[in-house]
Amino acid sequence: MRKNLFCFLILLAIMTILNQNGFAALPQPAPVFHLDNVNELVNVKKVRLMDHVGKKPKEPWNIVLLSFYATWCKPCQKELQILKGLYQKFSPNGLHVLLYSIDEESKLPKLKEMMKEQNVEFPVLYDFYTKNVVANRYIGEQLSLPGIFVISKEGQILYEQRGEKATLEQELTSIIETQVKKQKNL
């Protein structure tokens, strides 16, 4: 009996530690931000999360995919292609995609060139001032990449994934379709 209680307490302690490091139960409020857009293909200078959630958009609902990215991250390159496909498919329904670069400032020319070459049509955010404080709030100080978050119209994180995942596109599609149906039924 004591052994079972000890194991339970150890498991509870591990779960508490994980929750303190960003693996909290969902949904939970998304940390807000106000960052610069460095994608020259998008005519927006700054992006505030609250511009995309928490207000009445043209459509009766809204959903944001926030992806943490680096030019040197190979899995991020794969995820970018998924994001571009989802954006093409669901942006008419109000989907917003935001790419957050954690690259060093010296890599910004390379980042901008990559976005042009790949014809990325959504904002690419960069934190010139606080050096990844926003990224730390979402994906932790180890900056595990790629990191993707689905944020609801209400500003709640509905889904998060850190690292590469083979079923990511299917999971994101399912979540987005569910949100579209939910909002159409309101």
C-alpha cells in the first residue's frame, strides 16, 4: 500500500513539474503579444494577437495557427509547407497563420529571402526587443522546435504540439474543421 502511495505521489510530482513547464491542460489562455512582421509579402507592420482573437471579425468566428520557426530547423521547413496548405484551404473561413521566427537577428535577410522564395502569404513575426520572451512563454526556454499552437476566437489555446509529428496535418485539419462547423452552427 505504501509503495502504491509513493508511486502515486511521484507521478503527481512529475505531472506538476510538467504543468509548470508549459504542458498544462488545455484549453488555457494564450499569452498575448505585439510583434513586428518581417515578411515583406504581407502589408502589415506589427501584429497583436488580440487583432486576431477576441474581437468580431468579418466572419462570425476566427482561429489562429501560431508556429514557432527557425531557418536552420529542418522539421520547421516541413511544417511550413503544411501551414501554407492549411492557409490556402481555410483562410477564406477566417484562418490566420502567424509564423514566429526565433532566428538570430543576423539571419533576418536569409529568413526574408526564404519567405519570398516560398511565397509565404502570412505574417512572419520577430521579437526585436525582448529576444524571444514570447517564444519562452509558449514553447519554454529550451525553444523546442517546431512548436505549433491553435488559438480559438476566444483567445484559448486549443491544441499544442512541440517537435515533429507525422499526423500533424490531419490533426490540425480536424481541429480547424471542427471550429468551422462549430461557428457555422452559432
